[in-house]
Amino acid sequence: MYLNPGHEVAPAEQSLQKQELLHEARVSFIDGSGTQMILIAWRRSDGLLKGVNVLYQDIWGIKDCYGTDEMEAESWSELVESMEEQGFGSYKVTLDYCRALVADARGMNKRTRRKLPVAYAIWRPLIEGNESSSKNDSTAKIMLEPVVFTPDLAPLAKRGDELLVLQEFETWTFEPFESIKPYVNSYIEAGDAVNSSRARKRRKELKANPETIVSDVLEQVVDDQWRLIYESRLRRQGALFQYIEREDDAQLVSAVSAALHPDSGVAPNEQSFLRAFMHRSLSNGLLRIMAEAFEGGPFGSFPFGPFNG
């Protein structure tokens, strides 16, 4: 169920308006589709927790919301551990950080006229707290400041492929997948040919190999709008690295995002991050096709039990 953007509904439970003591606030890292989970728990007077999970997708806004009024503290810890085991790592942050993300997400709902989930209206008093302070939260807290690409950044940006080794980028693949799906079979066939013993003897005669296919695909599917979306996703993840004092990773993300920006003057084919990113996306293409056939497409609902009841 969804509410029209900007439509206000009084919460069904007036008790939610009472400020609760924060137990923990966490945010997941950003996946390749721009999806991030915001998890907040408050401690009740009886020791149980109120918990809420907001799903934020950066070209949609607040896409989903689940909450529970009674939750054991042990269940919260199990939820966090379960997320980690399934590849959805999260960071402990301040409540203000979560509220800044929520404010940014709500702004996207309004700009795109996407409806807010009804559950969000019920939990909104706890999630947002003081409305006036929420409005004053700066998006600078949740995104790295944009950096203009200069020759001094080039050596660091050339190490962009190193980002894909990090756990936070393990789920990153090209979106929209439909744009690269027609190239998957030819990429895999070219890879098989290059790796065969017979092909190694006549490699110079091959008309197509994985590197040339990646170059062609990047030229065909990466436009300025795509670059801006992924540049923003990188800066959002970089802000999390900065928050947890992983300064080297934050600086690498900053340089890569600067090169990715359309104004950098660096062609997609010349960016190591994009080349490695496309190699991964194409090589995993068949698995992605099968997964979407079973799951019904990207941007699914929460996979974690305590918020699905």
C-alpha cells in the first residue's frame, strides 16, 4: 500500500508520537542498483524493541517500509548477523545519519511522484522525530562532496578496478541489465574461445575477444545520465567509508567518481573501474538472467524475517 507523495496521514498508534530511547541505528552499504536499507530500533520501557526497516532506492525514493512493535534484542542482533551472512553488510551510524538518508529519500519520492508506503506514515513520527531538525539535515553528510577531475587524480582513478574487490561492491552489476543482456552470449563465447588451447594459437585472428566486446558495450550503453547516477552512488558509498574512517577507500571512491562524471573528459573505455565493472556484469549475465526469471526482477522486498511478519 502506498500514499501519494506529500500526503500526510495521522499515525494509527498515537503512542508512536512519544519519543523512545534509541537502541541502535544502522545503514547497509549501497548495492549496484542504488538500493540501501535503513534500520532503526528503539528500546521500550519493558526491554523489548520497536524496529523499523526502510528500503531506499535512489531513483525511486522510499520504496518499502516494515516495522515491528515487539522485538527481542536478540532478534535484532540475529537480523544484523543474517544480513552480514547474506552479503548485506551494514554499519552502525547515528540516528541523524539515518534521518538525513530518509529526508533525501523522501525528496526523491516527491520529485518522481512515487507513492510512499502506508507503513511509513505510521512509523514516520519515530523515524523522523523533530520535523524541523529533519529538514535541516544536509545531504553532504551522506554523500562525498563532488570533486573536479584533474590530472593529479588520474593515478588514483586508474586503480578504480580495486573497488570491485571490496565486500561493499560485490553485488554491483550494471543496471539496467536489459541494456547489456544482448551482449552476454557473445561475451561468454569470446571468453571461451580465448581460453581454449586452439584459440591461443591463433589469438591474432580472432575478430572478437572479451576486451573488444567490453569496449563496444561501454560505448553503446554508457551515457551521461548513467554516469551521473553511478557517480552519485559512488559518492554515497564513499561517505560511508569516510564515516567509518576508511579514508583510503573514501579517497579512491572520490577519484573514481570524479572520473566517472560526464565533465571529466575521461571516456568510459579509459576507466579501469568501468572496464572491470562491465567484465563482471557480462560474465555473470547468464546467472543474472536465470535469477531474474525465478525472482521476477530487481528491487525485491526485504529478505529478512523479523520485518516481514
